Amino acid sequence: MTIAQQIIQPQLGAWVDLYTIDATSLGAGVYYFTPNTDPLTGSSVSFGGQVYTAMPISSSGFEANAEGSLPRPTVSISNVNKFIQPYILQYSYFVGAKFIRTRTLDIFLDGHPNADSTQFMPQQLWYVDSLSAMTKQLITFSLVSPLDRPGVKLPGRQILRDNGFPGAGFPYLS
């Protein structure tokens, strides 16, 4: 059963949020987190062969609407174990790192009877805009849409009137 078929069922499974921070453009690595635990094992989640570290994470502001500006979500990650803090300090507070949010249902996780890593909602791509707070307990990032990043213009390249078709103008239309 696909995720599209599953979400219209009266007995919906539990949603699982999977977060990926790709800081390779800054010289760091790729980090995988989830606020969920695997219901079968009670530990970290595995999806598509990738293990997502279970840790306290809260997020808000991902909702989009047709009016107003683009959403600017915030994500707070637990800093109690100091797992990611050294990387954040070493690599420019992760500003400019890709932040990918993947949502799936727990029945599609690895190790479950219906495991299928191709079944997830459309991924949401964001970029870390700033480090909002870093305390002993919490690290908070402000995210921004790829279209709302500083220096990004639409269209991405210049469009010229006579360069759309071979030759000057439209000779084959006459």
C-alpha cells in the first residue's frame, strides 16, 4: 500500500519526521535526526538504510499558505549531550547548510512488515538562515526557503527575446 492510499485510511499510523542537515557545502558532514523512536525497537529510526538518531527535537512554522510571505520555520535540537555543538561552532553555525524534512508513516520504516523507503510525503528543502540560540539545553535554527535566501533572484538566468528558437525570430512560422 502506498502512502497516498494509507493516509486516507480510517486507522492512520503514526507520523515520523526525519531531519537531515547537509553541511557538506561548509566542509562538515551530513547529520540525521528524528524526534521519534522506532515503535518496534524503542531506539533510533532506520529508513532506507539510513539510521536517524533519536533525540528531543521540536519544530514549528512549516505550514505554508497562499497569501503573505514564505514560511520561516524554526527547529530546536537538544544540546544536552553536546553531540552537534562542536560542529556548529567549527563550521560557521551551519549557516547556509541544507535542511531537509522528510515525513513518512511508522509502518514504512525499515524492519517493519510493510517497510518501503520510497513511501514518504514530498520532501521539504530549507536552508539554515541563522543560529537563533545556543544554550546548554537547546540549539535553535531559523530556516529559510530556497527562494527566500539572500542573493537569490528569479529567474536564475537572463532570458533574451531572440534566443528561444534557432535563428532570428520565428522564420518557420511564416
